[in-house]
Amino acid sequence: MSKHDQPYKYEPMAFLPRLIFASRWLQLPLYLGLIIAQAVYVFLFMKELWHLITHATEWGELEIMLMVLGLIDVVMISNLLVMVIVGGYETFVSRLRLEGHPDQPEWLSHVNASVLKVKLAMAIIGISSIHLLKTFIAIGNLGAEGSPYTAQGVLWQTIIHCVFILSALGIAWTDKLMMSASSKHH
């Protein structure tokens, strides 16, 4: 039985270590704020979905595709929020005690700071991919007067997306190195 599997045994501690350990609860308002932000995204999604439904017969395929990609973007951001809220709370604040619950996400059983970083990086890449795809679809009027897209803007968006990918690869590689080094010590 490892030290993590043993029940917690209270031992008198000095005041300062207890205070430092209790300070993790200061993150609770941050997670509650993210839940409110997720509610805002639900409202935004419903508003955009209503807009799509009421204007679908007036729009062409391109406009509908861009609107659907916008809805997917909102869903992916909401998924990112769930990962941060649930994974962050479980990792840094307190256990959720969901073992055996039929709705427990599969990834939550093995979440730690490293896993959470990689999952967040992948979610950010997914969101960036949706934005870049929307841009590529909409740049048919690139350079036209009044177009929000410029060649330089598209180039920078592509470069930023590539940096996200390289960052995620770097995080995953670093975590792999740390896990292999850790397994050699055991």
C-alpha cells in the first residue's frame, strides 16, 4: 500500500504549513467564476443557434458553414472550461469523490497537472483550428474593400496556430521525459 492509498491521519502541524495548505481553497472563487463564464457561453450558443435557425433559408452554404463552425467553437471552449474547472479543482483543491459515479469522465480517474496541461494544449489547438478553418473558408474576399481579412492577418493567424502546435508537442515531450525519468527511479 502506497502512502497515497493510506487514510489521512491528522498530525498536529505548525500554523504556517496548515495555512499554506488551506490556501488552495482561494482557488474556489476562480472555479466558480469559470462556471459563470460557461453559463455565458451557453447563452451565446443558444443565441447563435437561434440566429442560425431563423436565417438558414436566407443564407447560402458558406454562411451556414461559418455559423456552424462558430457553434462548434463555442462547444470546444465550453469543453475547455469543463476540463479546467473539473480537472483543476480535482488536482489543486480537493477530490470530487466521483468514484463509481456513472457520469464520471474517463479522463478524470488519471488526471494530474501533467495530463491536464496536455489536454488543455490539445483543446487550445482544436479551438485555434476552428478559427483558422473559419478564416480559410471566409478569405474568398481577401483584399476586397471592407473585408476584415488581410494576407498579413491570415499569415499571423497561421503562425500563431503553428506555435500552439509546437508548444503542445513541447509540453507532451517534456512530460514524457519526466515520466520516463520518474519510472527509472522506481
